[in-house]
Amino acid sequence: MSKRLFIGNLPYSATTQQIMDLFAAIGKVIEANVITDKFTGRSKGFAFVEMEVDAEADQAVAKLNGYEMDGRQIIVNEARPREERSFDSGNRGGGFGGGRRDFDRDRRPSSGGNRNRY
């Protein structure tokens, strides 16, 4: 059975091949993937590695957590399962704040006249 690892605090210059080579020195790597921004293509500073043998993945966590790469100490731990997202994902307003913008306008005094009537 394979095990998926999360690698965080990566230098932004890290490539998928560098990550693959680093983990391959410990055991059989099925897949490595540096996560990039879909608009800029720049690294987001983290990656995922899937290793074939669970014991080798555990060994990679023990050996590489805290490993210094280009001046940064990387974080290596077992990846948590991806949470299922619903289309709604809890955001009920569509991102526009909802409601009438001028709701309180009717209650505020007008700009002219007696301002103390309320």
C-alpha cells in the first residue's frame, strides 16, 4: 500500500524533479508534485509525494522533516485525506454581501433641515 506525504515550507525555487530525487534516495517514489498557482505558474511552497512502501514513507518523514533545502527547513508529514467540498461550501451570499445597500437610508435624517428630529 502506498502513503501520501505533505511537504511544506519549500523554497519557491524547488522543482518536482528535485523533490522526486530527494525522496527517491530513501525509497520508491510513485509520484511527486510541487503545487503551483494556476494563474502565475509559481510554486505555492508545498508539494505532495506518494511513496510505494509505507515503511519507507515513515522513514522519509523521520529523516527529512526539518531537512534544510535552499536555506529553508522543510516540513514533512503524512498528508491528511482531502476533504470533500460541496459546490456551496458554506458561502450563502454569493460573495456580494447580500441585502439592500440602502436599507438604513430610510431611517437616517436627510442632509438638509432639522438633523435632530430623530
